[in-house]
Amino acid sequence: SYFFKKPVTLQYPHEKKQIADRYKGSIRLKRNEEGSLKCIACLNCEKICPAYAIKIETVTPEGSKKKQLSEFYVNLGLCIYCGLCVDSCPVDAIEHSKVYEVAERSKDKLILRLDKLGDKNA
């Protein structure tokens, strides 16, 4: 019955639309209580991404068997926002943000690096 509702007009740059809780915006990395990233560099998200939008570089410190995250790239120009990376993460380190304004004039600006992915505004 949308036919009988009055249209709602928002003055876009000044008024923003309220986003639903289940909205899938650009992905970001979560942090734990100490402030460090929760990612354990298991590469599940990179392997499951159907668009190959995620690239992870790891490093193994000398004397350790565990890999550590050295770089994490997400190409938002390739990302299809399917949520498979979020679902496949065993430690719940990836989530969808509420950011929906990702338009850029350059393709290079659509590639998010590790420093931008851990940011609250990303």
C-alpha cells in the first residue's frame, strides 16, 4: 500500500536516510578490548570471496608458528557485498559497516588498506 503513502523527500547532503540494522555496507575489521585487530590471518575471507576483492598478506615471525597479518586490502570496486567474508570468519573479525557513500572519482581510492579498514568511520 505504498500507493496511498505520502512521498518522503530528504534534502540529501544535509539529511541522511536512516539505515536498517541488516544493511550491508563496506566491510571493516573489528578490534578487541585491547584495541588490536581481531584478525588471525586465517585467509578464509580471501579464499571464499567470489569477486576476489580481498587480498591478505601475512608474515610468520621468527620462532613462531602463527601467522600475523601484515597487510589487508579490500577493493570496493570489485566487492559485491555478499557477506560471505563476514560469515566465514572464525573469530568474527569482519563486519559490514553502515557506510553507503563510497563513490570516488578514482579507482585507486576504492582500495582500502589495513589502516583504513580498522577505522571506526570506514
